[in-house]
Amino acid sequence: MNNEYNYVKKSVVVSVTDENDNPRLVEYSDNLEDILATENIVEELENEIEKSKDLKEKLKDKAYILLLLSFIVLFGIIYLTTLGETSFDFKILELLYRGFSYVVMPSGAFAVLYGIYRYHKSVMRFNQRNSYLNEQLKLAKFKLKTLRKNKQKEKEQEITQNQETQKVTSHIEYLNQLKSYLESLENGETPTIQPEIDYNEESQDKTKKLSI
């Protein structure tokens, strides 16, 4: 991610470093801070979408486990129902049969049904997460494309006189809200806030609507 930037003296370029202090040179523009911050947002959204692949695999594993348990419980119920017509010679066998019939199998069936309910809720949260991230990424990429297109250098002379290193910070609040939103979904909670891409209405393409 872009961490900080500094105007290169007697030049029209800016030195930008990431969190690992790796430098790169970019062309100066008045909206450079917005461009760098939006690049960070795009990167973070892409990382979260990549994580969705692991979450999807975990959901598949849960589905297979639930399917297996459902077959076991169903087979057990059918088998015990068949045994119900059998008379037992030993009291211990009859006690075991009654224990499985009236305790183990009903509890197993309830556990499977509850697991299916929890799985369904997890799938809904995953779909909500994935849909939201892809929509936000689409908006962030559009914003970045527009910012790069609308480059101006009216403040270049003023910036040249300031040689202080500038931190890229305007994306931090959004990323903090994004993290909180995703954590709420992961924990099965209702998010208190849904972060939106911050965008300057005056500079955007009026045919595009960025509000969610």
C-alpha cells in the first residue's frame, strides 16, 4: 500500500513509498493524495475478495460434513425403527436401544437441523459480503480512473516549496469502517455502519451514480 510521498525537488514527479519503504516515481497532480488513497482502497478490497475464496472453501467443507451427518442420522432412524419390531433377549440391549431411540437420535437430528440453519445463515452472510465487496471495488476503480483522468497541476508551484514528506491518510477511516463491517458479518452480527466510497460529486461523471 502507498504509505507516504514527497515532491522531488526541481522535478514534476513525486516519490511514493509503500509500507515496506519501497519507492516509486509518479507524475505530480493536485489530486495525488486522493489517487494514492484510492489505490490503497482498491488494493484492500481486492485482498478481501481474495479471502472470499478461502471462506467459500470452508463453506463447502461444512456442507459436506452436514450432508454426511444427515445420512448418518437418517440411517440411524431407519435402522432403529426396524429394530423396534425386534424383541431383545438381554436387558442391556433393550436399554441401549431405548437410549439411542429416545435420546441420541433425536439429539442428533436436532443438531443436524441446527447446523443446517447455521450454514444457511453463513451462506447468506458470505453472499452479502461478496456482493458488497465487488460493488465497492467497482466504484473504487471507477473513482480511481476518473481521478487519473482529471489530473491538474494548478498547485504545483506551491507544493514545490514544501519538501516535507506527506503521509497518505485519507483512506484510513474508510478501511477502519470496512474492517468493522466485515468483522460484524463474520461474527453473525448486524453491522452498525456500511462504509461507502467517499467521492467528490463535482468531479465525477454525472451519468454515474456512486451512492449505494
